Amino acid sequence: MASSSDHHHGERPTPDEDENQPKPNPPPDGNHSSTSQPPPSAGHQNATPDNYHQHPLPGYPPVMGYPPPYPPPHNGCGGYPYGAPPPPVGYYPANNPHYYPSRVPPSRTSGFTRGILAALIFLVVASCAITIITYIVLRPQVPEFHVTAFSVTNFNISNSVLMGSWDANVTVDNNNHKLKAYFDRIQSYVYYDDPRNYLSWSTEPSFSLETKTNGVINVKMSMIDGEQPTSSELEVINEERQKGTVIFGLGFGLMGTFKSGWWWTSHFGMRVYCDGLEVGFVGASGTGSLKDQNPRQCMVYV
């Protein structure tokens, strides 16, 4: 009966297969069943361990008393049994016609800041434009300085002490057609060889010049108000004095203002240097004056 049952349910495996495979335990009711379960499909490779143990291996009948498990449905969505997986948090489909991203209203503070910044930029640009236009229209010119007279009295060097008094006339020309010039805080000084080593200095009164006019600064100073030169400088000055010619320099430091009517004002500072003033002395009298009586133009730095 056993052999006929085996022949009835299927072919008997070959001897090689009998030797390599373990003998399955016969079912409790004595019936042999060779009905084999189909091998797991490719979609069940990622089955859980429980499902793996519930599916018998090929060639093994299911264990009696345990019903075969229900296979998970196949829907072609990557193994998810109930459709596509839920979208992640914050995901919004790009092709959804009913989706509108939320718009944050602009901040009032940022708008106010942009307005202030735009106003500042406008003021800077407008100020630069006005300055350029005004400069083109008014064309301010630096005043010119000329030494027209320069003399020395009581000039003497004795016991390493220099004595003397200086008088000078300096003409100032305002060549501007539309600007008035105002000069104040005027300081004048006489120097020898270097403007930083002045011999005497004085303060001059303020004055003003109308357009296309000139004025004169009358300078008077003495050695009492100055500083004594070094011994080496005194030796050089004394040698020049004995030869009959000493070269001095006259300088100015002043503040000024250009004005056009009541609406335009420009302040400036000036340094004026009148170099190479050759003073000729006659005999030992200690009195000398410019050897060249022609006006000497000074250098002006604004």
C-alpha cells in the first residue's frame, strides 16, 4: 500500500536525492503528501523572520496543525501592502494644482529700513551732484600772494645773539568772478633756510576781498618774538651778512572762507611760502632791502 501511495502522489526521488536530503516525518494520519509549496517569489525576499519560518522549504510538507500563512498582496508599490507610502513631513507635490505655498507678509521694519537707506543714498548722490554743479558754475580759484616790499633794520649778530626787525608788504589777489574771499586767523613769520626754523613771527588782522579785487597785508615783526638760531646757523648767516646779502623767507598760515551770496559757503586753510628773498646790506648799518624790487610770487598750498 505504501509503494502504491507513493506512486500515486508523485515520482520517487532518485537515490542521490534520497541520500542528500533528510527524510521527512510522515504525517500523523499515515498519509504521504508530496504536494510542494511554490518557492518564494522575488518580491518576498524581504519577508519578516516570522513569515520566513512559516513558509516550508522546498520538498518539505507543511506541519500539520498550522495553517498556511496568507501571502501579502502584490500591488507593485515597492512592497507596501496598502498602496504608496505616506509622503514625508513637509513634502508637497510640485504638480498639485490645489497646493499654494503660504506667503509670509513683508515685515514693516524691513520696509522702513529700506526706505531710510534709500533716502540716505539719495541725499549723498544729490549732495555730490550739487557740489559738482556748484564747482563748475562758480569755479573757485585760489588767491595769489606776491611780496612787493621786504626790508630789515637793526640787523646784527653779537655774542651768538641775532637781533633785527622785518617789514614786508604782501599783495593778495582775489581772481574769482563770483566768490568773495574772507581771511582770518593770519599768522606770519620770517625764517632762514627752513620754514620750521623761524626767526620771528606775528599775528595779522583779518580782512576780506570782493570779487576781482586785491588787498595788502602789512607785516611787522622783530627778533624779540622769535627764537634764536643754532650756533652753526648763526655762523652761516654772519658769513652771508659780511658778504652783503642774506636770503630770508616769509611765510603765512591762515584760514579763509569763500562765499557766494547767502546760500553757498566754502571754508579753506592755506599755507603760503615766499622763498628766496635776497636782502642786500650796505656797509655795517644793519639795514637792508630787496635787491630785486619786482614782486615775488609766493607758493600757496590749500
